[in-house]
Amino acid sequence: MVVLTAVCAALYASILIPFKVVPLIPGVTELRPASAVPIVCSFLFGPAGAWGAAFGNAIGELFGGLGPGDFFGFVGNLALGFVPYAVWDACTDAPPDAGSPRTVVAMVAVIGVASVLCATIIGWGLNLLGFHLFTVMASAVMVNSTLVSMPLAPLLLRVLYPRLAKAQLLYRDVLGPRRRPPRARRLLGVALVVVGTLTAFAAGWCVAAGWWVPPWAPWHTARGSMEIGVGVLPFLAVVVLGCALL
């Protein structure tokens, strides 16, 4: 799993770095055709894909200038690589390379949740630090991720999954079988991840746009940094709880 983590990180970084010259938000994010890599590696390599996404993003940031906001990029990409395989395993035993419309729709939904969570964490963190508005940062990351991942990830998995399964390199082949949590616990975990992600993103948008002020915010700031930081935090805590149940 350590080797697979290194492979995932190297693959992600090697595609991220050349596109540093095509910034969407200078110094923060750029055009990312590599966004499909964490999703694909998550379905193939499980935890190695999640940690590979986090470390691969950190390596890529070395070529764009490190800063305190990169911590949230690390956590956001870790979530991007964790949610797909964890939610998929909790919901179904079907392989993600099946070409049926139902499988493709389910995969697109999982990719969407993972992308929104990654965008929410990064947008929340950078807004909390006072670097960028949540509406700008979270929207850019989400669109950047979904536009690439949704069409490419299912196609890449159709090609790669059966070959790696035959070679016994999938994460379940490496780690061996594990005892699955009870069905009720798994479904509750998925529900908390999905609901927490969507409400966190919506809350960030509503606060940033001035439509809502969280009543539990202790004080108000000109850029809304504290309101978003405090307002979104409970919903992210729900996501963390859901991930723990998975």
C-alpha cells in the first residue's frame, strides 16, 4: 500500500505540474486535467489513492508556491480520494467498471459528492484565512474537478479495473477482506456524508452571498471569514462523523 500511495502521488503530481502555467486563480488553482486521477486511484487502490491524492497535490503545490492554504488543499484532496471508494463500498458490492447505465449514474453521483466536499473544504479554509471568497474558490474547484472527473473516470475504470483485478493489485487484494460494518451503520454514514457535504457547500454560499448569517457565529467580519468559518464547521463535522461510520 505504501508503494501504491507513492505511485498515485507521483502520477497525480506529474500531471498537475505541467498545467501550473494555466492558472484559473493565480497562485491558488489552475486548469486540472489531473482531477480524474484521485477518483480513479480511489476506486482502484482505496486508502492508497486517498493518501496519494493528498501527497500528490502537496508535491504539485511545491511548483506553485507553498502557503498556509495548502493545508486545506491537502485535506480537501484527501477527502477527494477517500469518499469514492468508501461510499461505493458502503453501498454496493458491484465493481465500478460495469458499463450499465445504473452503475454509471451511481458513479457520477459519488464523484459529484467527492468533488463538492473537496471544493467546500478548500473554499472554507481559504476564506477562513482571508485569502479568497468562498463563492469564487469553492465554485472554481468544484467545476474544475467535476468537468474532468465525471466523463473521464468511468472510461478509465472500464479500461484499468479489469486488468488490475486480474493482476490482483486492487486494494482489497492487497489488504485482504475486512468485516463490513452493519448495513444500517453504512447507510447512516453515507447519508451523513452526502447531507453534510451538500449543506456545508450551501451554507458557505449563503453566508458568502449575504443571504444567511449563522446565529452561532460569535462576531462578524467585513469579508465574512469568521461567519463562514464558524457557520460551515458543524456541517463539516457531520461529514467527518459519516466518514468515521464508513
